[in-house]
Amino acid sequence: MGKTGLVYHPAYLEHDMGAGHPESPNRLRAIMQRLEESGTAARLVRIEPRPAEDEWITQVHTPGYVVAIKRAAPAIGRISLDPDTSMSPGSLTAAYLAAGGALAAVDAIMEGQVNHVFCAVRPPGHHAEAGRAMGFCLLNNVAIAARYIQKKYGLTRVLIVDWDVHHGNGTQHSFEDDPSVLFFSTHQYPHYPGTGRGTERGKGAGEGLTINVPMEAGEGDDEYRAVFQKVLVAAADDFKPEFVIISAGFDAHKDDPLASMGLTEAGYAELTEIMAGVAKRHANGRILSSLEGGYNLTALAASVEAHVKALLNA
């Protein structure tokens, strides 16, 4: 079994999009409470995040966007960036620490301190486009980490698996013409943000290295397991990734209020085990998992614990 790390920082709680918003600080409170009370947290190597440097953020986001969100960050109150996404006084720091948490996780893995890391971060990232915030996301944490892996450590093939119930449009757009990144996504379809058709397969040199598997409402553990075993594993074994990243949304859970899928905690553990097998075969076990969605607090905390325990046992 390899060592598993945990990225967390209390500053993540200071990003607040308002009373009643589903992407609330209580999501991380629930996760951390569950990990602490079960004793799982004591088995994890704590990794301290740092604010991401602009030189890495701008590998994915435009310099103009970085300037814009810095200017938009309010000193008091709240400012809306899109109908679903806003910034409070603590949001910019949280976003930089969320992206930087992923970078710190990469460093810990590449330096051999741990084999895999779960990043309990917010705001999430996979909807953030090169030049705009959307869908609760400010900076695309996993996309920034993927470029960091390649440019700092010289690895050439990165696999990103997004099992959030919503399609990771921002991540797809970051790499759709890039043959060095295999992007695989399962998501409820049709559902926000409306992208992720099976016909979206990448562009140019990256054609065929974007794999979207739209899922129908109500599908659960059996259907997801079959897709991962039959579609993902074959594609990953052909691609031979040197590093595996998971956009770990837990909103495909049967109890999630923002979707209509049927995954359970046991299902998330199984998907994690499949990913661990891919990582062991090709990537020296290296897995970076970063929190995306999940909005039923009980289901989210239980699913994260199942996911982290599966990593611990990998």
C-alpha cells in the first residue's frame, strides 16, 4: 500500500457565495469532520498548500482573466461573476490556495513523500474556462496541475478522469487539441453545462484523446463500473499515462440534490480502485484527486471517505 496525502486549509472556508448556495463552506466542514471522527484523517500525510503562482495559472488561463479576477475580488460584500458564481472577500485567496494545493500535491507525489493525494479544496475548478469563471469555479485546479506536471517535471502523458456529474467543459477545452493529455469524462446528459456529447472527441492533434461518456439519469454503480472497465481502462492502457488526475465530484451520488444519478459510496470506492489499477500499471501509482462537486453533505462526506480509504488501500 502506498502513502496517501491530504491537502486542506481553513482559508478554503472563507470563500462564501451566500446563504443557500449549494457550494458552501459546510461541504468541507462535513468532509473534514467525517475524516477526523472516523480516524481516517490520522492515516493521511498532511500537505500544506501554497498560493499558486501566476506563471502556472497562466499555463491554462489567459493573463487578462487573471488580472480581471484580481480586480473583481471585493473587499466587502459579494460580486457576481456569472449567474452561479460569485466572489466574497476570501474568495481570491481560497482560489489561489486551491490551485496551489494541487501543485503542492504534485510536488509531494513527485518527490516521493506520498503516492496519491486527495485535495479537499474549494472553490472547485473543472468548469473554469481559459477566460471566464463559471459553474461555481474560478481557477481550473486540475488543468493547472496537469500543465505543472508536464512543464516542471517533464512528464509527457497525463490522464484526467472527471467523474463529476457535470461535464468538465473547462478542462476539456484546455486540452482538446493536445495529444499529451487524455481527458475522460462521465456525466449526466443532458445536464449543466450542456457540453460533453459523445461526439466531442478532441480536435487536431488531440482528436480521439477526449472521451465523453454521457450517462442517463438513474444509472448507478453497475453502469459506471462497466463504463470504467470497458472504456476507460482500454483507453488508458493504450495511452499509458505517466500521471493520473481525478476531478473528484461526488454529485453523481444517489442522494445528491443537483442531479439524478445513482452512485453510492461503494461505487465511488470501486471507481477509485479501477483508477488505482491504471496508475499502478503505468504511472508508478501516482494519483492526484481534487474535489469538484457534491452537495448532499452526508453523502459527500461518506463518499469522500470511501474514496480516500480506497486510495489508502491502493
